[in-house]
Amino acid sequence: MKGDTNEQALLKGLAHNDSKAVEIIYKDNFNMIQAFILNNNGSYDEARDIFQEAMIALYEKSQTDSFVLTCQIKTYLYSVCRRLWLKRLQQMGRFTGSVDGFEETVAVEEDLETHEKRNAEFVIMDRALNSLGEPCKSLLQGYYLKKMDMNALAAEFGYTNADNAKNQKYKCLMRLKKLFFSQYNIGE
Amino acid sequence: MDDILLLDAIERYLSGEMSPEERAYFENLRNTTPEIDQMVVEHNMFLHQIADYSANIQIKQTLHEVHQNLLERGDLNEGGALSPKGKVIQFFNKYKRVTAIAASVGGVIALFISGLAMYFSTAVNDPKLEQLGKDLEVVKKNQQYQGDIINEVTSKIPINARLLSGGSGFLVDVKGYIVTNAHILKGTGAIVVNSKGKEFKSSIVLIDHVKDLAILKINDEEYESIKSIPYTIQKNNSDLGEEIFTLGYPRNEIVYGMGYLSAKSGFNGDSLSYQIQISANPGNSGGPVFNKNGEVIGVLSTKQAQADGVTFAVKSKNIHSIIEDLKKSDTAFQRVKLPNKSTLKGVERKVQINKLEDCVYFVKAYGK
């Protein structure tokens, strides 16, 4: 099927965080989800949150080695959003007993469990990073997130040479690791 | 200090920056010292964690940017107010151009007519009056012409339309009239697929959101009407406990399900529908609910989300009433006739299904 190869290409793009592919998927699916959320007691902001959450879940799924999507992107996103929205409604106590719409869905519970676990890990990492304090936080962010090289970092933070900066980076990293794992293992 | 050196070594080892000799030495060290091995594993996991964390931040960033871009270009809209009004606002935004055109055409005509009226009002018996009538005819024709253009644009949409939703539907007239749920038809049109997988173009001829029913008409040259429909549409209410079954398309293939009628009213006492005990899945919407004689007693529509098997079906007498509405709406539909002969009574279920599946269609709604 022609649609299939097209969708494969889009998913590949998404896996590489290619904004063009993200935009196409976004444009093709957002309105449907927005309509669904709006028709079921939601707001525009909630529609955006839920949709982006689902996109992230799909993105994470596309990262795994054994990744195959056995249904259309549209069906997958709809299923995830529906699940997420039902859950959110229940949490907020706004659940009215029935949700409109009988579109095709696929089972996404397992994926969502992985996704939630991931989210929890990110929260721990976020907390650990934020409790590090400066300049540790910025130094690590510069090296591991912005992928700056050691010389540039040394210059930016005012270390006399790259080796000193590197030493400092490792000290910070050890602290971060300790903070992260203390939380992480509790979480387990 | 030693820790730092070790960490540096591990990081270089994991990123593959070590020279072959150094690597061999380090691997040997790993083999002989479990603590170091453990550290490598742990650090590797930690680096992955950081990488994932960083990727997560980046994808969020991308999503945010894409959302803003699309908003600016008007591909998305978040028109202000909250939920229940959302639908109306969306509709307004969708059709505001058409509305604007219609309003300005209306305005021009109003000015034109009032101008003419003022001009001619002094001489009522003037022969020019006739001319006015003609002019009005011209205006009317123009209007009609404009109307035609608007209609034509919408009917061409299927070329690059997207599928929006799907469900089931079933024949109520051999000429190709299909009853389904209104909520399935989200977009501007629909196609139907029969149990053999063949697709037909169709148009929405009537939609009733209160009853949640809609009628589609197949208009496709390839459609060959079947000789007769083997079921009737019940006018009376059915009884509690009656055995029922359904056919529908929760997947791309026709699926059979069986259950019983569990209450004479629907969700929250809704008297338009029945509660039935049957396992229904998304995609079953719009499918027929048959009694054991193979007569249609309802149209499967919704299910209660937190309860298992609690499903609701619109009562079949509503089909009779929307068919009446349809006949009233246009003389072209005068000849629509609901089937009046049920031929499946006392027949084995397998045979019933065999006959019925030709009449149950997969409905796919599309839109821009």
C-alpha cells in the first residue's frame, strides 16, 4: 500500500526528531484529537497537552529496536489520546460515565505503562539536575544536553583549561549520579 | 581523584574513544574486577538515561515549535472559549468565509432591491414593474449559480480527503439506502464497503443528531442492488430478555456478536434506545441489532465506558420515523421503501448470517 510506505517514512522522521515529519503528523491528526477532547468536556489547552503526550509516546515507541506500528498512525494516536483522556477525566472527577465516539482503537496499555515509567524517570532526572546547583547544572547540561565540547565549555565557564573543566564535570557528574540513583532506587 | 580517572576511562571506553591497546587493557580490567564491571554497567545505564532525558526535552521543544507554527499559519485553531462552545466556534471558523460571501451577497441584493423599490415606488402601475420581476429572476439565478459553485466545491473534496472515522451500517432499501449512526459521520462524506471488501461512493442524505441516526445513499455505478433484503425493521418495542445478535466492523472484517436485551431504556433512562448486553467494540457503531428471527430491532450506538458489555442501541422504530422525515425532505426520496418481508425466521444462525452479511456495510467517513 502506498500509504504504508508514506507512514513508515513519517515515523522514521519522527524517530529522528525531524520537524518536517513532526509537522505533517501533527497537521494530519491534531484536529481530530482536538475535536474528540472538546466534545468530551475538555479545553483547547488540554487537547494540546494530551496530543503532545501521545506524540511523545509514539516518539518513544519509535526509538525502540523492535519498533513496528501495526496500525495507522492516526489509529494509534487516537487510541493513546482516548486512554489518556479517560484517565485524566477520572482523576479530575469529571468523568460522566460515557465518552462519545466509537472509532477504531488499538490496545496501547502496555506502551502507556512504559511511557509513564519513562516520564517518572525524567522527573527524577529533572529534580536531581535542579538540586545540583550552579555551575554544576549548567556545566552538565552544556556537555550532555547541548553536546558542547570541553574547550568551549572551559571558555564559557572561565576554567583555565579544558582538563580542569573536565575534572569539574566529573565531580558534578558523580554528584548527579548519586542524587539520581538515590531517588531512582526508591522509585523501583 | 582516582574515581575521576576511572570515570573518565569508563566514559571514553563507552564512547569508543580508547585506542585498541588501551581498550584491551581496560576490558581485561573489567573482567577481573567485578566492581569496575558494575561501574561500567551502571554508568552506561546512566548515560542512556541522560541521553533519553535530553531527547525528551528536544522532542518537546520540536512539538512546541510545530504547534506554534501551525497556529500562526492557521492550520490549527484554538479559538478562545472552552468546551461546549468549541464545536460552534470550530464550525464558525470553518465556514466563516462562506458566511462572509453569503452575507455580502445578501447585503448587495438587499441594497439593490431597496434601491429599485424606492425608484419604482412612485409609479406602481408602470409597465417597468414587470422588468423588476425579471431582474429578480436574474438575481435569483445568480444566487443559485453561486450556490451551485459552493456545492460543487464541497462535493469535490474526496480527491484528497482524509478518513476521519469508521463504523457499520446496513441496507434498508435495495436501491442502496443505508442506515448508520450520526456520530460516525464526522466529515463531509462517506464511503461504504461491503462484506467482500468492495468500496462504493455514497452521500449523506439525512442526518439526525438527536436520534443519532443517519441515512446514506450509495451512488456508485458499480453498485449492483441485491434482489431483496431478508429482514424487516421492527416497529414495535422488543421484550426484555430477547435474544439478539449483531454484525459489524470493529475490524476490517465483519464480526458477529451475540447477547440479550437487558433494558427497555438506554443510558440515563433515554427512551429512544435499549440497553443490550453484548460485547461491542469501537467500529460496531451503526451496526444492526437483530432478534433471533433476524429482524432488525435496533442500531448499535454507544456503550457505557466503565461497565463491561453494557451497550446501547437506538430503537428500530426510529428508523421508520427518519425514513418518513427523508420522504418529506425531498420528492426524490418518495420511493424509498423499508423492507417488508422477513425470510429468516426459524433458519439456522449460520444461514441467517450468510444472508445478512451482504446487507451490512463498513462505513468510512472522510473529510478535509
